[in-house]
Amino acid sequence: MKKIAVGILGATGVVGQDYLQLLSDHPWFTVTFLAASDASSGKSLREATLNRWNQSEKTLQQFAEMPISQLDAIESAKRACSFVFSALSSEAAQLYEESYAAAGLPVISNASYHRMAKDVPLLIAEVNPEQTAIIPVQQKNRNWTRGFIVAKPNCSLQSYMIPLFPLHAHFTLKHLIVTTMQALSGAGYPGLSSLDILDNVIPYIPQEEEKSEVEPLKIFGTIEGHEISLANGITISAHCNRVPVRDGHLACVSASFEKKPTREEAIDLIRRFRGVPQQLNLPSAPKIPIVYQEENNRPQPRLDRNRGGGMAVTMGRLRPCPVLDLRFVALSHNTLRGAAGGGILNAELLLRQGYLEES
Ligand SMILES: NC(=O)c1ccc[n+]([C@@H]2O[C@H](COP(=O)([O-])OP(=O)(O)OC[C@H]3O[C@@H](n4cnc5c(N)ncnc54)[C@H](OP(=O)(O)O)[C@@H]3O)[C@@H](O)[C@H]2O)c1
């Protein structure tokens, strides 16, 4: 198959650089357009990422001389590529993502700005691949012909929403208490000052708890008529902490369900779970989406974040909860599964579902 030309908006940031790394030898997609803020546009990628290149030297060599365009160079983007990945800040996403979609370029977004729009899928490919069926409604609502926006949830959610999905499907989730320990790379570059985070934990990440208490309801929501309705009957309490870990968001979860699962039933479901990306054998899909580890001291970010190429969730310590029904610990790589890798997997799914054109 001829590779499909793609663009990256926000190519110079932490997530944008992950896109470049993951797309450097992707079997279906080839990068032909890069854009970022006015501070970077007009420079080559090498110049724009001087002193903040975070990926392999080989990937830098491959893309070093590619020019960074201005974000409003949408006509150039249209000539250069078929769709774009957006790794823009939320403010820039608000300014530019709709213009790309309106111009006929589908936008696979990592930013939070469109996540809760009722006609925008909030997609985790293993969990709610059917939510993409709202795309024709979105195009009709907004008078767009070829373009559309698909969003990916907050980076910390992947670690626990993927394990919760098979449990919810069988036992129906009611209450969820989640405490996240989130890595530094989740704050972008340069992120927090070392003097603030070394030897410390910061028990506040702006807007993160609000997102963590509402996005799961949309992920488990259903298409009703012309919108995605939020799942009913689930209450969520979230605590989000920034910890001195480089990559990998860890979540401690307690959950109650309408039907009561035993520990053994829950672990059996988790171990057997495979989603649509595994059935379709998508290139970025981990063969085993949730790896369950029996050791009491796992998962750990340093040991487990790169499992399945950074795309698998590692789970452990599933046991009865004396307050709710079950509790467990889960981990996923925030900039891979939680950002660029998740975005690429979503694009692979959209291509196989026929929403993206082959060339
Ligand atoms: N880091 C994670 O783990 C993670 C996970 C999931 C989702 N996300 C989301 O992904 C997006 C990117 O995150 P990041 O960590 O890669 O952030 P980042 O390192 O700060 O990079 C942000 C990118 O957006 C561009 N940008 C910022 N403000 C802009 C503006 N006003 N106008 C135009 N361009 C602007 C920057 O261009 P310059 O380099 O030229 O300034 C850069 O390319 C954010 O929406 C974030 O919430 C991040």
C-alpha cells in the first residue's frame, strides 16, 4: 500500500516529537508537513528543537531539515498531506483545529479543547471504536465535507479506562475512586522547575481532576440520535498528583459494580481481553492490551512503561476493596499510549473503518 502523507501540528513539543519518532518508520503513514508556533515557524526542525530535542538522533537526522510552517498555512498543509495529528496546546487547538477540519483535513487531536463536544468522538481504540459513527453527524452539523475532529482522552485515563472497560461491560461500573501519580513529561517542555519537583510530590495538576471525573463518562457513553450521551449512573472521585517520574502515569483505583465480580473473574476477564485493534491487527496495537502482573510490587513506571512498545497497560494488585468492591493499580506510558501512540492507533482504526482515505 502507498503510504499516506500526514502532518503534525505542534511538531516541536514533547508529544509532537513523539509523533516524529513513532512515524519515522510507520508502515502506513509518512510525515510531509510540520507546523508549530510563530517562535518555531520559518526554522528547520533541527533549529526549532535546538536544546529540547528529546528523541533519537536517527529520527532527528531523518527530519532535521524539514521546515516548520506557520499554523495558518492551511493551504500548504492541504497540498502536502491527507490528514493531521494535532499535538497543540489547548489554546492553539481552539484557534486552529476547526480551521483544518473545515478546510477538508481530518484532525486526530491530543488536545483537550474538543474532547467534550457532543459530536466529537473521545476515542480509545480498544474501548469505544463504535463512537466514530458520530463523524458524519459532526460533518453535517458543521458543514464540513471531508474534514472532522477526533479527540483522545486525557493522558492519565488510558491506564485505568482500558482495564475498567471489560469489567464495566460485564459487571456495570457504579463508583470509581482514582488517585493518579503522573509523570513530569505530562506537563510538556520545559515543564516544572527541578527545585519544585525533586524530593517532592505536588498534589495538584490544573484542570486534571475535572477532566478525570467527566471524560470517562463520555468514553463509556453511547450515541443517542445526533450526539454522544454521557454514561449514566457512574460517580467518580479523582485525585491527581505530579510525581518526580520522567514517563508513565500510575493510577490506584477502587471501584464498585452493580453485579459483584470476584477477584478471579475480574483477572480472567482482564487477561482474556482483546479489542478491535488487536482483531484488526493494527500496526500500533499491542498484542496484549492489558498485561496483568502477579508480583505485589508491580506495576512500576521504570520497569513497565515501555511494555508493548509503550502501548500496553500494565496492571497488578487486583484485590477486594473493603469500601468499594475491587481495587487495583494500573500504569500506562503517558506520551506513547497516552498521547502520540494513542493518536496513531486512532488514525489506524479510522483508516480501517473507512473514515480516512488511503491517499
Ligand atoms: N505530554 C503529555 O503526556 C500529553 C499527553 C496527552 C495529551 N497531551 C496534550 O498534547 C498537547 C501537546 O502537549 P505537549 O506536552 O507536547 O506540550 P508542549 O511540549 O508544550 O508542546 C506544545 C506544542 O504546541 C505549540 N504551541 C504552543 N502554544 C502555541 C500557540 N499559542 N500557538 C501555536 N502553537 C503553539 C508549540 O510550539 P513551539 O514549540 O513553537 O512553542 C509546541 O509545538 C497538549 O494539548 C497536551 O495537553 C500531552
